[in-house]
Amino acid sequence: MTHPFLGKLAGELAEVRVATLRYQFPYMEERRHVPDRPPVATAAVAAAVRAAAKVAPGLTLLAGGKSFGGRMSSQAASQGLLEGVRGLVFFGFPLHPPNKPEVKRAEHLAKVPMPMLFLQGTRDTLADLKLLRPICTDLGALATLHIIESADHSFHVLKSAGKSDPDVLHDLAQTTASWAENLK
């Protein structure tokens, strides 16, 4: 929750009038290195969504996150645990382990009943775009894929990209705000 990337992203989202509620998964809170099992993680996501709905009634409610947080949000949504959520935003969806392309981690996405925004870098070793693009196509109107050229899983870009990491954060926030506006 206090990772510098998440702090900077929350700041950029605030600049485009998207409020965020950051929270910790139990394994992070307990300083364990092994992520929580999906039932524990999806329960944490559902609790965070309920808390957000309580503190910000009337706002369009989105769920999602960076990497594991996004994937657990999608699993919670596929199980019907995210009441009131209008859309999911994935800042680097972890489709597969690093450099081990497969699509098993996406099977549940067909059960997600709300629009999804995938923000992915072309150098993301956890999401081969050759695999992610057809998944998004199969999801149809529920999936929007926004590609960040030369960005890795942490959204760092190569100098040759002609933009900086802060430029990328701004793009992520702007894209999220524009996409969310269309959900209303």
C-alpha cells in the first residue's frame, strides 16, 4: 500500500479527480513473503470495496489494482463479491509467471460481469500481449486494452520511448479517468 509506485499513481489519479482507497492484503500486513491464498485475498478485496462504498457513497465505484491486487479483484468480481462496483482497472494484469506464457490466470475473466480496463506495457514479462490481446477480444465490449509502449510490469519505460516514468503515470491516470467517465 505504501509502495512508491502506488503512492505516485494515487497522486496522479487524484489530479484527474479519481479518488483511491489503498489497503493491504493480510500477507503484506503480516510481512510475509508468500501471497495469501485466493479466498483470503478476495475477502480482503471485498472488504475494501465495502469500506470504499461506505466512505464515498454516490461515487462511481471501481476496483482493481497493481498486479496481484488486480488479479484478486477480478477473481472477487467473478465470484460476485464486489457489489456496487461498476468496473475493474488492472495496472499490469499478471497473466502468467515471469517469462512463462500461459493463460490459466485469465479463465475466470469470462465470469466477470462488469467492464474491465487492462493497462499493460509492451515489455511486461507477466503478460505476453500475444496472449492477452485475444483474451480481451473474446471478452468483447467488457474489455478495454490500453498499451503503454516500452513499459515493463512496473511501468518503467526505456529512454528511447521518448517519455518518462512520470509521463506514463499521467497517461495511466488520464486513461483511467476517461474510461471511468464512460461508465456513468
